[in-house]
Amino acid sequence: MAAQEHPELEKNAWKRFWQKRQYRKQARQTARAGAAKAAKQTAAATEKAGAQAVGFIKRHPVGVLLALACVLLLFMMQFCSSSLVTLGNSGAGAVGATTYPSKDEDILGAEAAYADMEAELQNYLDTYESTHDYDEYHFDLDGIEHDPYVLISILSVFHEGEWTLAQVEGTLEMLFGRQYILTENVVVEVRYRTETRTDSEGNDYEVEVPYNWYICYVTLENKNLSHLPLELMGEEELSRYALYMSSLGNRPDLFPESAYVGKYITNPPADYDVPEEYLGDETFAAILGEAEKYLGYPYVWGGSSPATSFDCSGFVSWVINHSGWDVGRLGAQGLYNICTPTSAPRPGDLVFFVGTYDTAGVSHCGIYVGDGMMIHCGDPISYANLNTSYWQSHFYAYGRLP
């Protein structure tokens, strides 16, 4: 039995998927153009920026309180990067710096449009076997999902000021194409079947007849929307993205089912006081003093400074580099590699985990502070109890810095 890949048989999965979408998109654009024309005939004059801020405060008092609660965090981040957006001295300035600038209808419309693309992709995969004509199928598919606050924060960075759904359609498609990588590969095997034939004298005989057997391998990779800012943004843009995520655009009411609402708003991490006796160690005191500066900062994939916020290894690297070490920016595995494993951890040691997401080797790290607790860049930066079932199931090792 021979198997061979046939590039000429490989289908451009995205091309077919997007062609179907284009027909629907054109129909929507036609309908939208008619609606926009009618709207222009009755549109009022544009409100001034100050009036918009006042209007927002009246409409969303809870969001304003949330924004003001973030002011200290924002000023701390501002001092760490000259490129960060300048904040005003007033409460309205703080609101504006962290608030999604667009109208609810456009924000919700953008989220709905992205969710529609995901639903179309899911349907395309669900009906794949019935709409294709191969002999055998193999699927390796990541889940299809995203968080709406991540999406709207990215859009608000890429489109400064108040944006509309029509203005961000191209960005939505770009993000979708980068988040979801769909590939198909068709392999043709030459197989044989036994056929009975009759010779000229009327005698039956069997022969082995070759035929092609088509096997289609379909793969969908979800690169995680929250990982894209690192690929697409510079430091200033990452800073603005971190600001939006730290406050959820001051709109926790927009997407109450988002996990971020629970993490940041309704059930924020509990406070924790490290016992005073541990601070007699000057090295640990320096580590803890630096680490606690960033409590509450949001998790940003690839982030490695207060200006952009942090991911887990970026946070640990920053803290130890500002507490007497000089190890550069290391990943979780790299930090483990420079440590000496220990079974008797003490405050200031590092703690490492595996399997917290789909990657080989060490996947997460934090700083041990004693009594079964660590400070780490979870989501957001916070203290965590190492004795919970989650951390116990992923625990790998403690490590002592050189």
C-alpha cells in the first residue's frame, strides 16, 4: 500500500471559507449603506468631547467609579514608560484614558460580528464530511472561542478615538485570520481490492486491482486572541492595551459572562500580608517590595515591564532583575534552568508549574513568599495559595536563584 501527499489536491480551506463569507458580507454592506443614508438625513451635530465625558458619567456611574479606582495603577504604569498615553489631572481624564471610546451599539456589534465569524467556522467544520468527498477524515481541532474584552481592547488600541463597526470590519477579519489557522492536507493511498473475472474459457479467476483512497487531515489551531497583541503591537500600543484590560474599558456591564469580570471586578484576588519575620531577610524584602508594586496589574501575554504589564515569566524576570540579579528576560523554562531545585523552599525562592496551558516543559512560575503562598502574574498579579487542588496538580518544583 503506497501513500503519497498530493499538493495539487490540497484545498485552500480559508479561500473557500472566506468566499462564502464574502457573499454574506456584501449583502450586509448593501443593507448597512441604506441604513446609513437614512441616518445621515436625521443626524444631529456631533457632541463635543467634554459633553461626551459628562454624558458617559451620567450613563455609567459604576464604570466611572471603577475608572477612578484604577487611577493609581495607571499613574504607576505611566511613570514606567515615557510613551504611555498622558493622563489628565481630572477624573474625566482618568475615565477617558481607560474607557472604551465607542458607542455601545458599535462595541456590541463588533463582538457580534466576530462571534458570527466563529459560528460560521464552527458550522463549516461541523458539516465538513457532508460537504466534502473524501474517503476518510481525521480532525485535530482546537476550540473556537475568544474573550470579548480582549477583542474590544485590541480594537480600541488600533482605532484611536471613537470607532464604528464599519471602520473595524477589516481589523476583525485580520484578527480572525491570525487567531484561527485552518489547514487541510489530502493524502492519497494506493490500495488494492480483489475482483473476480472470467477468462475466455469461462473460468473465474481473481485479480488485485489498484484504486486511490483519499484521506483528508483537517487541523484548526486557535492561537488565542489574547496572545496576538504581542505579535501586532509596539510598546506604546501594548501599554494602552494593558490600560483597557486593567479596567475592562470601565464597562464590566457589557459582557458580564466574561471571566475577566469575575477576576477583576466581582471577585478580585484577596489581600495577603507576608509575616513580618520573613522580611528580616534583606534579599527577600527587596524581592517582595518590588513584586508588590505591581499587584493588580493585568496579565498581558509577552509583557515584561510595568509599561506593558506582564506575563508570568516577564513579571518574575523584572522583579529579580530589580532586586540584585541580572538574568535578562527569561521564559518560565529559562528561569527554571538557572535555578537549583530545592525541596525545602524559603521565601524568595521561585516556584514552577507544568501543564497550565498547552506547551512543553515549565509553563508557569511565581515567587514563593512562605507559608504555602506565592505572588505571581496570574490574571491579575496577585497572591495565590499553593495548597489548592489546581496548583498542586500542576506543581513541578521549587528553585533557588543563583
